[in-house]
Amino acid sequence: MMTIDSGAYPNTAYGELNGCPMGSSLGDDKKRTEIAIIGAGLVGSLCAIYLARHGYRVDIYEARKDPRLVKTVSQRSINLALSHRGIAALAVVGCDEQLLEDSVAMSARYIHARNRQTYSMQYGTNGECIYSVERRKVNEFLLNVAESYMNVTFHFEHKLRSADLDCASFICTSPDGSALRVNADLLVGCDGAFSALRREMMARTRFDYSQAYIPHWYKEISLPPRPDGEPHIEPSYLHIWPRTSFMMIAQANKDNSFTCTLFAPYEHFERINTKEDVLGFFNSEFPDFMDHLEEVNSDHSSNHFCHLGLILLPCSPYHYKDKAVILGDAAHAMVPFYAQGMNCGFEDCLVLDELLVKHKKDIGAALSEYTSVRNPDGKAICDLAMYNYTEMRSSVTSKIFIWRRTLYLLLHKCFPRLLLPLYTMVTFSRIPYHEVIIRTRRQDRIVNILMLSLLAAVTFSFATSTWFLLTRDGQL
């Protein structure tokens, strides 16, 4: 069983751990490998399931209370969009069917212009969908599955304070405030954008890291179903109200309500200080949305808008020797505009599992290759997520963008192996994210040549026809 030493450690500061415990080496084959996961969120709970299947002893330490036992969870609740990468990771451990059953399929974007005009943009040519799921329901389901393994134990309200990475041990505080020292063989950080384990790696290794805040904030609004229980708007779409510098989106829930999220630079909301300001803003910018909502049921104070969080670029390596590794937002926190945060984190678990199998549970070799494989992808998807925000709030209203996207889909339908749209590669495949960028640049050059050739052909045809008509009429 994992060694846990209790006590106040009066002579030991949180940043100081005195020596490694005996018998903590991964090379000790006489005992089961003990793994401590920091963070019991989406990625941490799925990672626990994967590692438990390998027979490891898994203990999960979470700073928050058990979300299954509290009415409200103090974290952002933007609805999630489950897509191919996440589904593939869930399918390996048999968790995909239940979550898909509890989701709402979305087959297209549905664009709402300011002048009330609407149009849809299909995600693919073969009926591809993404699936709207509620964050809390996904987390609770994965916690229940992980807890069903005999070799998995949860420790809620245990916050990591310091770690000795060379010994794979750490000190955390327990619910009563006392300090506990935990000795493991491997530490796995799944504790989000403000990862405590990543902080320890930064202090002890040659670690590349930078952070950037974006000036955009978000506000969540609930659109309940109609009195008869039916939805106000079509649930099989991701609804988008693009407004160039900001946007609102709406995703359906199983009860026919919608979770709507407004994203905008903070300065847009500095003038919103009263309920009347809120109603005026929404009536001006989202008139068709207000047709369905009698009251904006959201705190109107600009002081209560929520910050989107961090973009971490770059962050490398993702591991320390054979003693620690970070996954999910701890490794590559990103803005939510490509809906890949959860999917990428789930894919991290799948990739790590594949590497453990490849290297026959040689954890050191698996972690080393995990960094080399996933680090380029982590950087790539952070860039792609910011690019997609520009597309969603602005580009989707451009006729040139729509025409180019239509051409892409047509070429993809004619030559499915030769050309794949960017969104298809990111959302409906497991092509590594960094390869997606390389392939997109190559495809863009091809499409640009085709567009220029088509334009030249049309111009030449028009000029030839004009010359022929003028010659025929004797004007030349």
C-alpha cells in the first residue's frame, strides 16, 4: 500500500523534504508500482482508470471536495464538446457509450447574424458530429468508474504543497489542516492550468515555460426549455452569434435547456453596470436570442465576469526522469475555442497508455517518448484554439471564407485521402495536432493555386467572350 506519513512536520518546511523513503524505486519488482495522481478532474479520473487497468496501485489526491457530494461545484461550467479524440480514449476503457447516450449530437454550426439572418455550416460531408456534454456529469461518471477498481483510492480535500521529484514524494494538507507526506513511485499531475506539480517541475528541472493571459472574459447564461418542455432553438446545432470582436454560443442539454456563453474583451462590459444595461446590450446585439428569453438570468455586474484563463506557451518537458509527468491542462492549458481541452487531455491518457504498452511498462522510456510525442502537439493545439476563436467570432460571416470552406469540402468529398479540411483533421481524426498544421499549410498552397487558376480561367473566358462579341458586332 502507498506510504502515507502523518504529522505536523514541525522541522520541515513545505518546500523541504528530507531524503527519499526506502524501497521507492521503480526497479523494485517485489512490490506493486504505486502511482499518485494529483487532480481528480476529467483527465485525472480517466488517467486513474487507464493506470488501474495496468495493475498499478493508484491514489488520487484532489484539493477540492468530492463533486458528487456537493450541490454546486466552484469551477467554470462551460459545456464541453466531445469529439473523436476524446471518444477514442473513452472507448478503450469502455466509457464512451454511456457518455454519448447522455450527450446531445451537434452536426453543424448555426450562425445568427445581427440582422436576424441565419444559416448553417455542416461540420463534415459524411454526417460527422460533435457531442454536447455537461462537465460535471462527465467528471462524476469517470469518478464512479475509477472508484469501481479495487486498486484505486481517492483522497479529496488533500492539497499538494511541495514535492521531492527525485523521490516521487510530496507533502499535502489534509482536511483537518495537518500535513501528510506521501511516498510513491510516480507522480502524475492532472491538476489543471495552475498545476502545483508543474510548479515543482519548474523549480527543479530545465523547464521551458511562459504564460499569457488573453483579454477575453466570459459570462454564462441559461436558456430554459419552453413551458411545454420543448427547446426554444434547434438542439442539433452549435449556435453561434458572431460579432467580429466577440461572440455568444449556445449548446443544448438533455433536458432541452441551453447553456449559452458570451465571450468578449473585458472593456466591452465596463459599461454594463445595471440590469437595464444588460438588456439593452442583448437586445441590440442578439435580438433573435432575446425573442426566447424574457430575462437575462445572469448577474449583470461587470465585476462578476469570469476570466478565461491561461495560454501556456511553451511548456516543456512534460516529464521528470521516471518520477513525474503532467497531462491535460497542466501540460497545455488552452482557450476553449476549438473544444479540444478535454479531448486533448483524454488523448494524453490514451497516448501514455499506448507508450506503456509499447515499452512493456518501462515507465522511464514511456515518459521520455510521451514528452517527445505530445509536446509538439500541445503547442500546436494552443495555437489552433486561438485561431478558431477568430474564425468563430468573425470569419464565419465572410463570404470569401464561406466560399473557400465550401470549396474545401467539395475537394474533400472528391479526394477524401488527398485533402482534409482543418476542422476535420482536428476534430474528427487522431492526426497529431502539429502534423495538422503542416498538412494544412501544404493544402492551403494547393487550394490557393486552384483558386487562382479558376479565377484566371474565368477572367480569360470573360475576356475572350467580350472580345468575340465586340468583334462580331464590328466594334473592333
